Amino acid sequence: MEKDELKNYIEQIAVENNFTLKNVDKIVNAKFLILDDVKKCPCDATNPERYCGSPKCIEDTIKDGHCHCNLFWSKSVDNADNE
């Protein structure tokens, strides 16, 4: 998977789940630098339940307002921050 493909994959997850994205380019670059599987969570790469778009990732974003690595954000939280 290339960087553009990963970014498109992440953007599609955000659209499908009504999330916004923060620091997407920074996180995509970090994934390519430090991970053997770029879909893994860069902040919790040893946890097989955490990866972009996983049920755990989506659950965290809905429950906490953002995912574990702060890539995905609930639009309600994102809008509240901008008011």
C-alpha cells in the first residue's frame, strides 16, 4: 500500500462513520516510518484490536470523541472545539 492509498483508505473510513480527521498526513507518514503494517494504530501497534477502521477504533471515537491516536474525531466533538 502506498501513502496515497492509505490516506484514501483513512478518508473513506472517516466518511463512512461521519468522522473528521486531524493530522492525517503526519500520521500517515509516521505509519510508514515505524510500522510493519501501515493499517495498525501507530500509538498501540501491539494491540491487534486497534487499527484504522477497526471496531475498537470506531468505538473509541464514538465513546471518547476521538480514536486512540487522535486521527479520527467525532464531528460533534470537533464542532464543539471550534465554537
